[in-house]
Amino acid sequence: MPRHDLPHEPFLVEHREAVRDFTLAAGQMDSTAWFKPVGHEKWSPALITEHVTLAIEAFTDDAAGRAHMAMRLNAWTRLAARAVYLRRVLRTGVFPPGIRAPRETWPSSTPRAQGEAIENLVRATQILETILAAHPNPARCRLTHPYFGALPLATALRLLTLHARHHLAQLPRHTPG
């Protein structure tokens, strides 16, 4: 049951739903398509799933105070990126084409089997929720994005949701059998 004293709760629910949609689609994929790149110089669904998982884990580590993603832009460029790109992404759900994923979210060279990768994504989402539920002051929690800087928790969760939906759209619509 949602706690009404947590302003980020609707964003957490939305993120959970986006990950559920992603895992359902990934789980329904034909296993032969799992390791096949979705396009020229694109990742396979296996690597896309790992990337989405790593993004969640990076924000989880930040919320837990363990580590955060390294800043990739200087302060002025981050300010411009927030004003132009972050606003646009949050408003439209569309990520700018050609933006390179932060290093911390690059998938490994050995993709995981379909079931294992999906389980890892579900587990990462559950751990994020556990860490946020235990956070001493979620209203003051800021999570570091390498291009946008420190983001309020609700904004970071919204960005993670849009990120999962962005990559869901990249999955081939193959079904087993």
C-alpha cells in the first residue's frame, strides 16, 4: 500500500509498472532473438536488459550512499543539458538520439541468459524500492546523473521509468514458439 507521506511514491509505482512491462516483453521474446543485436551497431535484448538493470543499480548505489555515477559534463554544460534535454525527455519521454550511455551502465561482454537477466532486473528494482523505503529523508534525497547532475528523487525515478520504456520500445516483438 502506498505511503501518502512519500511524495515519490507515485513515481516508484510508475517505475515498477514500466519494469513489469519490460520484463513481460523480454520474457515473451523468442530465445533465438535474445542474443541478436536489434540493429546495426545496436545491443541485443540481452545487453539492453543488462543496461536497464545497471542504470537502476547505479541509482540504488547512490541512494544507499555507496557510490554515484561520475559526472561527464562540467557545471555549465550540465546546466544547459538540464534546461534543454532533461526538460524535453521528462515532457516527451523521448531520449536524444546518439547519446552514449554512461560508462557505469555499459553491459558486459558476456550477456546473461534470458531468465537470469530478467531476474536480475526484477531484483534490482526490488532492491531500489527497499533502499528508498529505508531512506532517512526521501524528500531530500538526490541521485546523481552523469549528464544532468544531482536530481531530486522523484525526477530520478521518472527518468528511470522513461529509460525503461525507451528500451522496451527497442525490444523485438517476437513471441516464443
